[in-house]
Amino acid sequence: ATVAEIAAVDLAGLRRADGGPVVLDGQSLLPFLRDPDAPSERATVYQDFFGPNGDGPYRRDQAAIRDERWKLLRDAEGGDEFFDLRGRVDDGPDLLGALDAEQRPAYERLGAELERTKQALEADRRAG
């Protein structure tokens, strides 16, 4: 989406080989690049991690989702790590050992959002 915006490509007119519309699952980062202090347009950011490149099986298969403060990292087997990023330049310690009353709802919210995002991505992959 960022490259398309920089190149002034009209995505609405693009079609796949089967005639269906081209749908990007991303959002242009150009507004952020123009003004890094601007507020985010998204509440969360999702990322897949896998390796090696290409078709699986993968030795590393993880997904992460984060909001302004919290980060959840989940591996393909369902193992989680949860972090409070406030005031940090790194992830900090994994908090899952003892979530408090503030952390538990954030963990559950991000877990649900991560699963919704993964399901939507899988539906998009199946659709073509």
C-alpha cells in the first residue's frame, strides 16, 4: 500500500487474473513517514514470523499483535508470551507467569484480536 501510494497507483482499477479486485491487507505507511508523531490510524499491529522462507514446514512459526502498550507473541503450538511495552525500548520480561487485574483483560483482548486477524488472513488466502 505504501509503494502504491508513492507511485500514485489507483488500486480500485486493478484486477486479478480471474477478474476479481486486488485487495491489499495493508495500509500505507506514507502518512507516518511524513509525520512520525501523528497518531496511529490502527488500534493494533499484526505480524507473522516464520522461517525458513518458502513453503513449510517451518522451524519458526509465530505471530505477534500489539497495541500502544501491550504485545502478545504466539507460536504455532499455542505457546504465548505477553509483554508490557510502556517505557521500554525492548519487550521486557514475559508477564504470563502472574497477570494482574490490569494485564489479564489486555492479554485476553489481544489474544482474541490475534485469532480474528489470523482467521481473516486465512479466509483471504483461501479466496485467492
